[in-house]
Amino acid sequence: MLLNLRKYYRPRSIEAAVRLLSANPERCVVLAGGTHLLASSRRDVEEVVDISSLKLKMLKRENGAVHIGATTTLQSILENPRLVKFAGGILVGACRRNSVSRMVRNQRTVGGEICANWKRSDLAAVLLALSARVKLMTLSLEEKEMSISDFWSMPAFRNGRKGSGQVPPGLLLEIVVSAPTSSCAAFEHIEQIESQPSLVSAAAVLAFDGNRQCTEARVALGSFADMPCRLPQLESYLQGKVLTPEVIESAGSTGWDEIRPLTDAQASGSYRQAIAPVLIRRLLRRCSKEA
Amino acid sequence: MKLSVALNAEQREFDVPANTTLLSLLREEAGCFSVKHGCETGDCGACAVIVDGRIVNACILLAAQVDEREVITVEGIPWVMASMSGAAQHNELPEASDVEGGAGHNSSDSNAASKSSFQNPEAFSREEHPSTYELLHPLQQAFVDAHAIQCGYCTPGMILSSLALFAEKGLIELPSIKRKTRVTPVRRKPGIKKLPPSEQEVREALAGNLCRCTGYLKPVEAVLRAAEELVSEG
């Protein structure tokens, strides 16, 4: 429960929502599905801006890319028959994995997952591997488009929003996801029990040429470090290689020097360090079968 | 803040603080005690309610978020029953005297009243339809018959999760006094038989409802039994 919440707004336009957010940026937050915010019991929140009336709930495919509105629920992505096979099914897989509860998936939005739960979200790792782009309306009412990694690099995310007095970057409007042609994708995760969040999740999108050589590799980890991360050393190692068992074996131990694993109540850093290469090898084995 | 919520066939007005959750509104303001207070973090499903045809957790939803929307709790099941299949359904309502604790009013009057309320759902109330309020929905009856209830704390949430599944599968249609939004049932060509949900679908639908005493085998059995009954009734 938000003990100090005093005001609730449900604006009808994006401009009105942004003005409300910019009027009191330190105490006013966006309310989408509310599953993270209401469960958090934050004391610093005095005003919420409910964005459910901004018509941001949409899903469409244009030129091979999927446009997902910020207030689209995870359940509606699951139920969309046109997305079942998109990007090897990893987008739908990450939405299903997010929560076993249909109730939660009916409420939880993609925008909320990116803005409020991005550090521990499987969906965040999948979107990073898919090189998703985000569109947002800044507090100065400018529409911007940027990569999802640049979005998370903004000060509000870098330093942690919660109670830190950080100004939000603006209002997230849309996520655009495209899968490269002739690519294969895979998603792996490990958790204590199915209903728990993943201890580590990994997603890969690999493109191959006619000789089954890897031409492009994007590998991302979620819940591994303090933010979802790509593995650039591993990605460059995979370039031009055929995914033989030897390559997969050595790929699993490549590129770990650059990231410090997270230690928290769910798992130690050393456990994450030990399990992540296993997930990477599983991903590559699955991709090698599809290549 | 002032809210207007379509709650179980009735348009209700509330005036509550902005930080009131839907759970608090339903229990403390609306008297819907079937909605249970559990974890307050959306994990247990004891507070499940149907909002605009979708099953959600009332504890992680602000009351203000359901302003001008439609909410169904277990207290609204008689209304769901009355509008399930129109006049044909109501002709099968038993005599009031057949129902334990029935109000003992004239059954033909009851049927006539139910038909009229089906056409005019706003008029549906316990006073007008006491016999319907004494009946159990096939789903509720199946929970009793399958011994799927022990302490009963999780049962309202399970009933509503199952109802939402049945609506999604097209076995029932959730009524609405607004008729603006409703759950979209599976599109089925005319003449094709309704199919009950599979065990896997039932398990997925109940995955967010935690039970600490009976377990899950009996509730799943109850839902499958009710689905079969609804399919056989057509």
C-alpha cells in the first residue's frame, strides 16, 4: 500500500500526463498496471499518474517489427496469435515466464516491466538481445527514440529511482522490436521454483549465413549483474564461427571478466558466475540445431 | 476521491482516499467479504476479482483504477447465473421450496422476474430474486461435490479464476451493465460444439491461486467437472 499517496490522476492525453509528472518529478510516479508499485509500499510516492487512458495499449506488426504500446499487458502478448513464433517465441516465452499467475499477467504491463522491474526482468534480457528500441516523451515534451540500453543508461535508472530524488526521464510510449531475418533465437532461465523470479536468465539472437557461420550474435543476461547486460566479448568470439560442440564449449567460458555478478538474497555472485555459462551453452546448442 | 464502479450488477458510488486499494474498497466500503485479504503483494490470489472481464488481484490495484469500470466478485455470481443462458436457464430454476433455506415464494413469479431481470440486468437484486441467491453456480456446486474446499479462504479466488477461464473459452458469458467491454470468447464457427478447458488450461488458470490446505487436485477436478456440466447443458 502506498501510505503517503495523496493524489491520483488519470489524464486523457500524453501531454497532460507529462505535465503532471514534470510538476512534481520527485514525488509523482507513473502508474501503469501497478503490480510493482502497489506491492512496493513506497513511502516517497505522493502522486500517481495513471496512464491507462492514454491509448498506449496496442500491438502491431509493421515491416517485420513489432510495436508494443507501453501499457500492453503481458497476457495480451501471450494471447496474440501473430506473436507466438516471432523471434523464435522468446518474447512470448519471457512474458509467460514473468509470472505463473494470470492475474498478475493481466495487470502487468511491458512498460512497467522495463521501467520498474528492469533489473530482475527476463523480459528485459530478451528485449536487450532483440536490440529493442524505445520511444518516450521527455519531460520537455520532446519525442525521442533510443535503444533500450541507452534508455537504461539514463541517470534515473543508473542511480536508482527509488527514493533517490532522481528525475524520471519522461513517459515511455512504445517499444519497437525487430528480429533479424534468417536468425534463430533462444531463451533460457533458472529459478528455485517455477513461481519464483529467475536467478539468472539468458537470451540470444544469432544470424547465420548459408554456410551456417554466425554473422551476427546478440547475447544478453538478466538478473546476472546490477542491470541487464550484453556480452560483447562472447558476441565477437561467435562472429564467423560455426557452432560446433567445441565452439559452444569454449564460448561458455568467454567474456566473463567484464561483468561483476550480483549477490543478493536469491543467489550469491559465485553461484550466478557458475550457472550463467551453463545457460549460455544451452542457448547456443538450441541455436545450433536451428541454424 | 469520488468513484463510480459497476459492482455486481449495481452502479455504486464511493468516496475514498486516493491510496485505497480495490481490496479495501470491496471489503470495507462495499461489504464484499468474499474478497479475501491475503499477501497484499499479488502472490496468493485470495483477493482475485474480475475487472472488465479479466481476472486481477484486488490488493495491487488502486480503487481509483476501477473508476468507471466493471467489477464482479463472488457476490455477483447469482447475477452471472441469471444471465448465463437467458430464459431457458431460468425455466430450469427449481421450486423455491426445493432449495434448502429457500424464501418460499412462488416459483413461477420467480421465473418471470428472472426473465425480466435478464433483459434488464440493472434491476437484478437479492430482494427480487431470493431463490437465485440460494442456488449455487455449477462451478460452486462442483467445488462442494468434489470436496475442493477446506478452510475456504482461497475458494472465492479460485471460483473467479475459473469463471474467467470459462468466459474466455466461451462456456459462459459474463454479464455487463455497461456493455462496453467484455471478455472475448474463443471464436467458434456456428454448429461447432463447445469444448471444455483441458486439465493443463485449468491448472494454468488456477496457477495464481495459492491453497495451503486442500491442495490443487480437488479444485482442478471440480473445475473440470463443472466445465463438463456446462458443455453438456449446451
